[in-house]
Amino acid sequence: MDAIDNKIVDILRVDGRASFSEIGRRIGLSTNATAARVRRLEKVGVIVGYRAVLGSDAADPAEGLEAFIDVRLDPARDSEAFLAWAQRIPEIRDAVHVTGAYDYLVHIRVGGTPALDRLLRSLKNDGGATHTQTRLALR
């Protein structure tokens, strides 16, 4: 990464929806050159995704369930593949690699118990989890 790549990453950290032309204007590159750099940053894994960050008004704690799920992966499952899979699941707010009996601590928000059940099944069927332990956030 060079200084221009760092500027691109700084812009996208603040505004992940910034257009290639807007980024290019701010860093002094053409739209096509900017797009090529962003795509390269995505390809090499510097940029792994974009997400909407909701303000406190958008996520009413009275609606739905917030939970923390300890996840133990199948030993044959690649940890990076699990993380890439988790980043594509909108209900997963964060997944952190941890020490101890489990591999990941996953922070989720779902609409209710049916959605939680679907997510837990997906963690095992698609995400490669062999064991999970779920703790609901009370407040």
C-alpha cells in the first residue's frame, strides 16, 4: 500500500458509499484509476466488505433479539473462510477470533426466535460450526 491507497482507505472508512469519482476528485486521480485501485485493495484483502452502521434510533432494543454466540469451528474449516462467510450475513454485527474453548465470539441481532434458529442452523450448515453456545443480551 502506498500513500494514495491509504487516502482511499481513509475516505472509505468514513464514507463506504463514496463513488469512485468522488474519491478520485479528493485524491487527484481519474475515476478509472481510482476504481482500479479500490478493486485491487478488495482483491488483496485490504478492503473485505462494506456495511451500513445504524444509529441508536434505527436499532430499537425492544424489537428483536441481540445475542452473543460462541462458535467452535470444524477443525477442517479454514478460519478465514468462516470470517469471510460471516461478513456476508447481515444479522452478524461482528465476529472476533478468541482464545479458549471456542474459536469465535459472534455478535448478532435478529428479528426473533425463528430468525435466531435459522441463523444457528446456518452457522452449522454453511459456516462450519460444530458447536455453538448462545447468550441473549438482556439490556
